Amino acid sequence: MRYSLTCYNPDTGEKDYYKADSGSMSNSILYNEDNEPEITEHSQPVIGECMRVGTYFARTFASQDWWQTTPVEEILESYEDEESFNVKFKTRSGSYYHWKEYR
């Protein structure tokens, strides 16, 4: 599977590619009361959980090769098109994201 996550402006639809990533990893992360992560691999966005999308393997010399959101607050829409399954959502920090799972 291949996934992508892109931040966007809900008023203009303009994408912010500096707040984005893509790759074979799409994990939803729920932090328990001890602040320990409970990770679900190959997940789509889930209300109350953070999303982490990117790669498990280093492809750059950066400290991370993925992008992680704050917890999902609201699922705005989900739909399928010819190339992917899509979910648009808002996070607790007020950011808007477009998540894709490519076929």
C-alpha cells in the first residue's frame, strides 16, 4: 500500500507540501493515560487518534521520514475516486489534512 497526507487550506484548497509526506506507512496512534502510544498500522484517520504517514525506512539524513498530526477532531468527508480512497479531516490544532490510500 501507498499513502499520502497533505495539509491544506479549507477556504482556498491550497496545499501546503511542507506539511506533508507519503510512503508505505499510515499509522493511527492513540496515547493512553500513561502517555504510551498504541499504534494501529495501515490505518485510515480515526477520531481521537494522531495520524503518522511516511516511511519506516530512512530515505534522507533527516531525523524523521514521516509526518504526524495532532489528534483527529472531525472527519469532514470520505470518498473514493479512480486512484484512491480519500479522507479529509480536521485536527485538534485546527489544521486540515487530506489523507489518501492509493490502489
